[in-house]
Amino acid sequence: MSLLPSPDELPWLPRPWEILETKPCEPVRLKVVRYEFGKIVIRPRYVGAPPEKVVVACRIHTTPEYKPVWPHYWDITPQRLVGALYTLLRAGIPPGMVLVIHRDMPGPAAHWSVRWEPEASAR
């Protein structure tokens, strides 16, 4: 049983969709201003993938210091990562902290870790 709602239960996230692409073993740090969960269409690139897929996504709104170009948010779609964010973010956004996302390997079998880190040490 998943903690995540199904895509059918969620609204569409408005466009533009701004998909966060990460590299293995290169942490991403984001100041979380607010977040929302919704659904979007992705076009998976792995072998045997369907041409399109509707998935649950987490949109993280951040600041221009953490994403200088508009729009100042990222749409996150890997379902293991979205599940971890669903639990972490609903517990609250701690003041003075940034979200650190870490990916262990490339491809759809990647595992993710998420944690809060003091903002002063993130720079």
C-alpha cells in the first residue's frame, strides 16, 4: 500500500512543467518556500517505457538564489523520491533549513535520500 495518492485523486499541476533532472552522487539543495502535489505527463526514456505516463509529481517552489531562472520551482517525478518527499514535507518545512536530495545511481532503479540541512552549511 502506497502513502501517495493515485494520480486520479490529484489535480493537474499547471504548466510550465519544470522537471528536475539529477545526476547520481551529486546532491541537489533547495530552499523550500512551499510545495504541492499533483499529476503531470512524463515521457520516460528507459528501454520498454510507454511513450507517455501520468504520474504523481511534487512541485517544490524555491527562491531565485536556488533556481535563478523562472519559474522558481522544480517538478519532481521519480516515484520513490516523490514518496519520500510526501512523508517529509507533510511533516512541515523547518525554518532555516534546505532540502537535500541525493540519488545513488542512474536509471529508474535509483534510490533516493532526502534530509534537511541548515541553510548556512548549504552554500
